[in-house]
Amino acid sequence: MIIDVHTHIVPEHFPPKLQRAAGDGWPFMDHGRSKPDTADMMVGGKNYRTVDDQCWSAARRISDLPDQGIDRQVISPMPRLLDYGINVNDGRDLARYLNDTIAELVKSYPDRFYGLGSVPMQDVDLAVAELEGVKALGLRGVEITTHVNGVSPGDPRFLPFWREIERLSLSVFVHGQDPTFSERLVGPPYLENAIGFPMENAFAAASVVTGGVMEECPDLRVCFSHGAGPFTMVLPRIQHLWHNNASLREAMKRPPLEYAQMLYYDDILFDNRALSYLMDMVGSSQVLIGSDYPFMSRPQLPSDEFAALALSADVAEDLAWRNCLRFLGLQEP
């Protein structure tokens, strides 16, 4: 069995915006301007992305699995839909709609899908209050983005969220979105994806380590998309400076590497040398299979990756599914 921890959905339709404060910031699926089985996802009066039925059709997703070498998917919202910039009440309603949509997919095909929902992180108290509802739907946790309106998830203001996540034994998947340094990227806008998203993951992962989140909540299960970008490349530097700087030792009671080895990471690094380094740094027990389906494709099938890395049968099984079930807080079958 192979489980893909990193896949996304977009609902086929959204509730009408009516008189919402979000106005055109409320998403809308325009099915009338594209070819059959596709839709333009409109946000702010513009087409954010044209998507097809891979985003909402369970049958289509399941039919795609064999060619990807995948048996099951963990489903989370398209990160753009985790919109922390809209009105708080609208953000709550959008999150609830996404959660209901994902829960219905999981309920219909429990042998194929696991679900991660959303909460309105722009209001920490409201996000905390919504987590009980996420769990009641049978979702395994939530997806958040790498910053909330420019504030990293390791910031102390989010500790109530992390404490409630730990108390409810929910999982958190962290995905890059809306890089906060786009003006420094030189080249076409798509560099926000190619460079910005991995860098955002590194900032977010570092903040969870340096901000004391894992010290405060050691039983958290947090996974960073795209292998947390270059985070593990700078980890040895942080580790070295921790030994030589009193302020860093005050901020982090334990060596940074210990905290990093408490986190989870997907394997979407696009080069087996980078993946091998990630596993050497944090341990193969912390690495999960991912894809970013349906918006990206893996550079190789998981089985080919295992062979190229010369993994033992036990380690291959860990990456294939055991680590993912542990991240989701589920028992092995």
C-alpha cells in the first residue's frame, strides 16, 4: 500500500456569495467558459486557475491512482482556498464548506481517502473553536499555509491553536502560499511557485522550531510540504550556532535537530540526492510520499524512488504508508 499525503481538492461549486463582506473575494466556479469537465476558479473577479474534474470527482481521482503508483490519498484544500485575508465570518463559512466537501468524499470512499480540513487562522480564537467540528466530521486534521497574513506559524500568538491541535490529537499539514518576498524574485511570476513556495516552507518550519512550538507541544504531528524546502540545508548552521550562542539556547531548550526530527516532511524534492539528505538529517521515519496532485506530478513513481535509493523493504514500507498513518494518528492495519 502507498499513501500520498499531499493532494488537493477544489469543490465543483461554491455557495453563492450573496451579500458577503468578502465580495468578489468569495470563490466562484465558472463552468461556462472552459471545455467540458473543467471550470475557471474565479477569485477577486479574475481566473485564478482553470481546473478539471480531478479536483472534485472521486471517480476521476480513483481512476488516476494506478498510473501514479498510489493506493490512497490524503485530501486537503487547494491552498489558495485557505484565504486568511477575507472577513473572519466568511473565512469560517468557507472553511466549513471545504470541510464538509472533503468529509463527504472520505465518507463515500473510506478505503481510498483520508481528509484534512481548514480553519480560519486569521482569528486564532475562532480557529481553535472550529477544531472540534473538524474532528467531529471524521477529518484527521487541518491544512494551514506557511504564514497567516505575513505571520509565521511559530509565532507565540498561534500557541492556543497548537495546544488545541495537540489536545484533540489532530494533524497539521503546512503548505506554501503567497510568498512574502515576491518583489525579490527576478524572472517570470511562476517563480513564486518554483522558488517562493519552498522558501516559505523553510521559514515556516524554522519558526515552529525556533518559536518553541515543539517544546510547548511535543506530541504535535506536523508535516511540511515539499520537504520543508531548504530548511534542512540550513539546519546544520542553526545547530552549530545553537551550541555557541546563549540567546539561541534560551529560545530552544534542546538542540534544533531534535525538534526537526519531531516533524514530518513529504518527499517532493525532485532529486533523490536531496531526498537522501533529508532522510539522513531527520530520519526515514519522518518522510512521507507526496505529489501535489492534481496540480503537479511526481518525477518518478514511489516504487522507482525506493529502488533508486536502495531502501530496505522495511524502510520502503515506512515511506509508503506507515509514516503517513502515524502522522494521521491512525493505527497500522
